[in-house]
Amino acid sequence: MNIALDEKKVSDAVIPRILHYLRVIQQLEKSDKMTISSEELSKIANVSAFQIRKDLANFGKFGQPGTGYDISNLKKYLLDIIGSKEMCNLGLVGVGNLGSALLNYKGFEEEGLKFVAAFDKDEGKVGKVCGNVIVEHSNNLKESIKKNDVHIGIIAVSVDNAQQVADKLIEAGIFSILNFAPVVISVPKEITLRDVDLSIELKALRYFSVNK
Amino acid sequence: MNIALDEKKVSDAVIPRILHYLRVIQQLEKSDKMTISSEELSKIANVSAFQIRKDLANFGKFGQPGTGYDISNLKKYLLDIIGSKEMCNLGLVGVGNLGSALLNYKGFEEEGLKFVAAFDKDEGKVGKVCGNVIVEHSNNLKESIKKNDVHIGIIAVSVDNAQQVADKLIEAGIFSILNFAPVVISVPKEITLRDVDLSIELKALRYFSVNK
């Protein structure tokens, strides 16, 4: 199968959905099913069949109208899109409640994601083991990020410190940032920033529950 | 200002973006700025100016082409869209690392979001205080969800238990669920389910960093 990514940039929203389809397909694989109709896939993934076809079409032709999807082929196709099976090194800044929970989460490694560094400015936390890493002082950030070959920087500090931490991560050579602080951070356009804003998720749910 | 929501359902993706614009505008409000051009707003929010106009257009006419946005009017407009200023009651299932971090997070209350109940099946956790709640046994879920008037159920249990917990929440009368377990849960169509899948966020970042 030849998956040629079009010259045009695929919209940022497509890739998380491709990963979501992969999650669905990997679950289906554990069942006895061999094929799945686009309607059924749409229902399980909670995404319209039109959207699924459109997303897949970004990466070339897949499937034939009316025949449904072959589960093992679709899995292979999605994995080819996502590419890289290499371990991805994560560095976290801010070892508070959320930061600790992330460092201790067992599920990342099997997904190819590994914490290799964690930082805090609180001397009381420096030197402590959290998950698989020893917490370092934030002053070491630049040096340690380079030494540990960190690919993705995770911001789990307070609102007031988030922009400054982002600046330091970028200065250390990081191009990809996941931000948990509920604040809008500004970054140069060559940096990819994604926000996980839990208040927004919850307020969106509240909106839907009221306006349904 | 008269914000009439069209008969047609607003796409599920619009509301989180509206909340994101509100976050940006509330930050801008703290500066001395009175107005903002659509290009500037687009740059700060990291969303195209076309998308912003299109999202706002779902809720009636706002702003005049070429004049930019009045910050305080836009804030009022966005707040009117989002509506409800009432406290929203949250119930959490699964008091592990992530669950505890959520219960202890101080930022939710100022956003109108309040934990009123938490559940775990581990007897060792039952009765402990976590944030503002006392952890109850999962066997009490149905009764406690009703008694405490929980609006949103949060799933922070393991992959293997997530579907069962979702079923129990729905049985208890919950219509809105935020799921942190990295698994695709199936729910009846009258239920609103949102997933926060951190592995997917991180893998999307990895994809973008490789394909940039």
C-alpha cells in the first residue's frame, strides 16, 4: 500500500481522529470481526461516515464504496499513516498533583511514550523519584532536555508560569508542547502547541447537556 | 444583543472553540486593549480568522467586516452563547493518581465546576477525604449521584472497567460523561460523551513534529 501524503498540509484536526479510528480498530481486532461497515465504524467511533471517508482520503484511496472495511487492512493503513514506531521521549515541567499523576501513569510506555525528565522549581521536590524519573530543578531544564533527547515538552505548571516555561522549553530546542495550564500560550509558528484544557471540556459538556 | 441559536444543531466542535475564544478574550481584557483585529485574535487563539467568523456566525451576526472586535462586547457575546452561570456538579469514578489530581485541582471552582462526589471500588480508599469530597464505595454510585445532583460523570478508571462504569453512570441518570480511560466507550445517542485521551494528544504531537 502506498500512502502518499498530499503536498497540502493535513489539517491539525485530522491526525487525532486518525489515532482515534486506530484505537477503535485495535479494540475491534480483539473481537471475532473481520470486516466492518462504514456505518458501524461511524457509530462506534462517534464520527460521521462522511468524516471518516474524508479523513482517510487525505492519505490516498482506501476501501471500496459499499464493501465496508477489512479490519486488519484498515489497521495497517492507519499505522502506516501515523508512522514512527520509535519511542517518543517526554519531558514534564511542574510536578504537582497532575504532573505526578502523569509521571506515574502506566499506560504511556505501551503506546511508545516515555518520560525521560521532569522538572520543578520547588527544592522540596527536586531529587525525588516520580514514576521512572528523578525530579530535577527547573534551572537544569535546558541542559537536561538536550541530554535526554526530549521530543515533547509537557507543561503542568500554574497559569502564571506557563508562558515562561513554554519559552524555556522552546529555548531548549523543543518543537512540540502539550499544555495543561488553563491559559493561552503564544509560541512561534514553527512550534506545535496543543492544549488540554479540562475546564473547557467540562464546560462544553455542560453546554451540551443544557442545549440538547 | 439577541443570540438566537439556529434550529440546526451546532457542531460539537464549535463549543470548545467558543470557550477557547472566551479564554483568550478574558486574558486580553486584563491588558489595556479595547479592540482586537480578527487577524490578531486569530493569531493569539491559533485558529484561522475564517474559522472564528464561521463559529460566531452560528449564533447570529457579530462584528462588522474590517472594524475588528470590541473586546468587552465580544466577551459578553461569548458568555451569552455559553449561558448558564450556575455551578455544575461533578462526580468522579476512580480515585487513582489522575482521579486524585482532578479532585485536588483548585482551578475548577472558579470556573463554576464543583466535585460533589467521588467513587472507588477499593475499600482502602473509601472514607478518605480527597479535595472537597469523601470517597464513597462504587456500590453507592447510583444513590449518591441522585442525592448529590451530579450533572457530569468523570471516568478515571482503568480501560477494563470504563465501559461498565459508563453504563452505571447512565443508569444513575447521567447524560454527560468525560472519559479519561484510553478506550472507546459506547453510549446511547442521547448521552454526550467526550474523551480526553492523553496518548492520542501526545501521538498527534509526535506526528506533527515528524511531518513538519
